[in-house]
Amino acid sequence: MARYIRYQQKADKTYAQVIDAVRVDGKKKNLYITSLGAVIDKEKGIFKSKERGVYTFSLEAGYGEAPREIEILYTEIKTERLILDFGDSFMLDQYLRNCTPFFDLFSDILPNQSDSLFALLFFRLLTDKKAYRYAQSWHEGNYASILYPKARLQSQRISDFLSALGSEEVGRDFFSTYLKELYPNHDGTGILIDSTGLHNAVDMPLTALSNHNGDINFETRLIYVIDRFNGMPLYLRYCPGNVIDVTTLCTTVEELRQLGIMTDFAIVDAGYYSESNVDALYADDIAFISRVGPNRKLFKTLIEQHAQSIRQAQYMVPFGNRIVYMRRFSVDLHGHPGYAYLGVDMDSRNMQEKKVSLQALNDKLPFDEIDKKMGKLGSFVIVSSQEMECKELLPLYYTRTQVEQVFDIAKNNADVVPLRIHGEETLRGHLMLTFLATVLFQRLQKDLLLHTQKKEKINPEGSFFVLRNQKCKVYDELVIPQEPTKKMNDIYKLLKIPTPTSIPYERV
């Protein structure tokens, strides 16, 4: 049997449904598949529903975009807002176009839906209402509605957009072009790799029960690769929450290689340290630094043999306003010559000492066991394939904080979690949109900090709040921004963005 569209007349309107004609026990039976809503043009296959708005559908091609003039004609006309929030989206648009190489790059991701991409990108960065259902209301009251008038932000349209944005083909094309933009003259770079859990209860293969350092959740695991020199996000991957970090390192490096980036140096956390990963890094001639977990034999051996003797003046290493005792040892790294660096962070030790000692006494532990616990406080072990001075290793390893900062941006400013989406396709698009927002935020943050005095630091989030209070008035063919305050002017001058007295535009 076949699938067909059934039309039904109700009052003065015609409605359509998709039906499957099947045989059950030899008898013909019609199974309801979905409602297409009201019929606008039966011959052209144009329909209107509450969920999708105005759109096209055919059994052969599926869902599609309705002609713009038809969509406008049959979309409920909203009261036009004559005063809009202006400064935040104006600044971000001008910065993106004139101060970064990203505007054309982002525009080419989904050329036919670039207005939707930029509108949603701005929505994620400029508002604290991050659920997608608020995007259309925000767009109507913001200058972004004039910058990106073709954005389609109805709930179902956003889901369709995220599904398209999250396709494997779109991702490969973007990352290949993006990485060439970042590294036009060479193909090797030092990278930082880390992961974070995205807690969610969406029923899909990417959601699984995770036990990460004793924290048990249903989650998806998000992996970011960061340039260790400038902190820019390079790449993202994701996997089910029950996939452990140690198994993802080689795949991540190989995917980067397929995109044209040859990794020459890797800095990773203890979760990525294993014999197989060490073998692979040596085989690929990738220098590396990794912390070693306290459950590892190497960690226990070094602590047992040297923890008591390391606290000597000759092993003092200044790190910022802290003192770390640190000593280097030549070691065997699973059959490869390498180096281990045993350290004791006195600030960390002092913070833990009172709590651990009181707890041990309350638990009535034997004194020798208490001494053993106290001897480990503040201790850490870092391994490397390269020999270097301890004072050089510490700042190099702690460039890892750049990964934590990027995750902080992704979570707090680009709202990567908690996930408010319902399926793997939209999840992939959501993560891609979040990556783009994180790239833009990180670039803006670096530029703002580069040009400000320490006493006058301006961060992106603060600048968005200040500039949102600059409004604009909308006339038939002209937008007139209201006069910026001194704080607003300071931000514009910092980014070398001119402030116009009027901006012409064409209604769409």
C-alpha cells in the first residue's frame, strides 16, 4: 500500500493529514501519521500549522520553506515595535563583521539560514533567557530584528535549523575552513584537551549513566580542544556519558589530523593518562604533559619515596604568589624514556590540613595512618615526554586553566547546559551553536582585556549589560540610535566601532 495526503473540508477551510494505507489481516486500513494543518495552496503544497507556521510539504521532498511573500501574507501581523534595544546587538554585529575573520565564515555555514544563525547566536550571548522558546520574543524587541530580518524563530523552525546545523557534513565543512583560517601558515599546534558532562535526561544514545570522579549523572560527554597558546577553541566532539576520557584521546587527535591539523604538543588531565595513550603519543611524535592520578603506581611510588624529603629550599619553585616544592625524576613511561615531576603545593596542603586531620581524629584512625594521609596532602605528579626545568613546567601545565575558562564561557555565557532539547539531531546543532558562541565570546574577551587597564577592565558580559540600555527609534527607512552614555562610548572606542547618528535600512 502507499502513503498519501488526505484533505478534509471543515467550515471554510481545508485541512490535510498524512496517511499510511496498509493492509491488516487482508483488509485495507488507514493509519494516521501527522497533521499538516490548514491548506494554503494545494497544488504547490503550501500549508500552515501552529507548530511550523507557513511551510511546504510533499511526500517526495518532505518539509521545506514557503516562499517569503506567502509566509508574510499568511503570518499573523504583530504590532511593530518603534523603540528597540540597540547597543548590545549593534556592537556585537560590528565587532563580528569588522574585527574578526568570522562573519563570512559563519555566514557560509548555512547560507540560506544565516539570519537565523546570527539571531540565535546573538540570543545565546546577549540574554539570560536561554531557552529557545524565548528567542522570537527577544528578536522582536531587539535591533537584531533589523540586522537579521529573515530569521525564523518559531519553535519548530528552530528545531529544524538546529538539526541542519548539527549535520556531520556541515560540521566537517565548517571545522576544515575554520582551522585553515586560524592556521594559514602552518599545520602543527599545541593543544589542550578536556571534557565536561552535560547533564540531561533526554532518551537518546548519547545520554548514558556516568560516574566521573564519583559524580554520578545521566549525561552526554562534551570534549573541547583548545589552542594552548591563545586559548581559542579549535574543535568539539561529543560521546555518550559512559565513555571514559582515556579512550577518547587518540580519536580526537586523529580527527584533528583529518581536518589538516597535526598535533605537535598535547597537555591533558589525569583522566587521559594510560599506557595505550602514552604509546600512541610517542608513536606519533607528539610531546605531552599529563597529570598522573593518585591511584597510579608511579604516583604512589614517588610519594612513598620522596614526599617527606622534597620540602627543602633547593626544591622551592615560585608560582605566582605561591610556593611549590618540586623535583624532577627520570622515569620509565610504559617502556619509553620520560620524566616525572613530583610537587607539593603548600597553599593546597594548608587548606586541606585542618579538615583532614580533624576528620581522621574523629574517625579514631591509627596515628601511622593519619601520618600517611597527611603526607599526601597538596602532592601531585606530572609526567612529560620532555625534560624541562620545574619552573618552566608549572606555568606550562597550568595553561590547562584555559580549558576551564572556555568551559565556563560555554556553560555560563553560551548556555551549553542544562540541555532543553529533545533528540540527538537538535543536540548536535545546539552544541555547534554553543561552540560558535564560545569562539566569538572568547575572541571578544581577549580583545577587551588587551586594550584595557587593569583598574578599568571591561568584560564582554558587562559590556552587553551596559550597551543594552542604548535604545534606537525605528522609522520607515531609518533607525536612529539614542545618544550613548560615557560608559557606552568607552566600549565603542575600545573596539574602534564608530557610533552613527542614523542607520538606513530596507524593510523585508
